[in-house]
Amino acid sequence: MKRKIRFIVNPKSGVQKKYDIPSLIEKYIDRNQFDIDIAHTAYKKHAKTIAEESAKEGFDIVCAVGGDGSVHEVGTALIGTKTILAIIPAGSGNGLARHLGIPMDFVEAIQTINNSKEELMDTVLVNDKVFVNVGGYGFDAVIAKGFENHVRRGFWGYVKLVTQQCFGYKSTHFSIDINGEKRDGKLFLCTIANATEYGNGFCVSPNSSVKDGIIELCMLKPFNLLLSPFVIFRFFNKSNDKGKYMEIIPFQKARITLDSPIGHYDGEPFDVRKELNIEVVPNSLRILINKNSHVK
């Protein structure tokens, strides 16, 4: 029996506008397995609305065709439903797609759907908001806010924005109650990781798993900015957990109080409350990956 799949295409995502992805979907999707529908977003949060409607209409799979923002909107809409999340990465970072081993090549990503299996993954609940990959309340939140309206997209757009913001950034004060222990002080990064990376190979939590019922608090202490190249290198070679400025703590529930009420969830900036109650929600989202892949 064929499965119904709806592709939600964000025409403004990252590299999306350079390619005719709908025509690639039409050409390479296996029609013997799937009845397909293609929808296009017209405004911010439209993908979330379409995904919610798709789950109610009985679609077996909803595929986010876009970047981390699209995956956030579609994925969070499908949490707790029977509808499966698929991804064709077409954004600037593609963090969750990289963690799940989904190819960055469009044709290969479509073929992954043809040759797929379903698995369950954890998600994260913060007060009344949810996310699927990585959220943060330090410098990464400032970058997410700046990138929202940044003219230059893609990896080098991030590099330019980080360079511009880095030297003027003041570390934020945090109070943290985690695993029965209280911490207090300033942090450059205070990141909650369900998966391993922000995107583009920038790995914040090398040992994170989306299937273990645990999330990680990643704390980067203030450091001499002249050391930035060495600190950044550790993120890209997945050894930042071994650096003296980074501490990573696994947990299931935590409470964080922060001075600056700005955050991001899956790269999408949000105004957040100053007190955050954070917990993992195990096995709450169905995902589609290559059936020959092993996802941690």
C-alpha cells in the first residue's frame, strides 16, 4: 500500500532558490511507494501550519524541504503524532539533517526517502516551547537573532556575522540548577543539545544522541578572544568537550535563570522567559532515515 507524503518547500531557504527541487522530487521519488503532494510556504511559520494540517489529514510522512528553521517548524508540529518527519536539507546549516546522516545532495536525499526506515527520536521542552536539535541562550542566540535578517546566507554569512559580533559580545550571567547541583556565573555559550551540531560541521556536543532519553547542557566559559581560532577549531574537529573552557553535562531536567531573555531553538530566535524549565521528551518524534544508516 502506498504511503502519502507531503513535501513542504521553503523557497527562501539557503540554497533552495538556486535549484528547482520540486522537479527533482517529481523525477526521483519512487511512485510505486508514495503518493506525493508538494506545498510551498508563503510566510514565516506557514510550514508549521501546513504540517499540523497534514497530520490531521492523515499524511504518513511530511518532508521539510529547507533549512533548520523549516525543520524546526515541521518537526515541532509533528511531535506526538503518527506522522513521520523527513528532511531534504536546503538551508545554511542543516544541523539535524547532518546528525541523522541525511545527504546534502538533493537527489541523494530524495533517494534516501525511497530507501528509508522509521525511527523514534527525543525532543526538548522548554517551558511551553519545543525544539528538535539545539537551543541556546548565549552568543549563539545573538547570532541567530542577527542572522534572521542578514543579507548574506550560507556558511560564509555565518562567518561574517560571528566576526562582526564576537568582539563586542558580553558574556551573560546564568544560574543553573541541574542534577541536584547549583551553578552560578557568566557564560559565553549556554546551549542545550539534543543532537550534536548547530550545522555546517560546527559540533557543540560530540557525544549527544537523539535516542538516549538524555540531553546535554554545553557551557562555554568566557575566554580571551585572541584564543578564538583555537576554541573554534575544537568545535570543528569535535574535541570541544576536551577543551578547558567547555563543560558538557548530561541531564533529563534542569532549571536555568538568565539575565538576557533572548534565545534560539534550532537556529530560530525567540524572546524567552528569564526562568527556563527544561526537560527531554523521549521517543516523541517519528523520523525517516536511510534504512542502512545507524543514528546515535
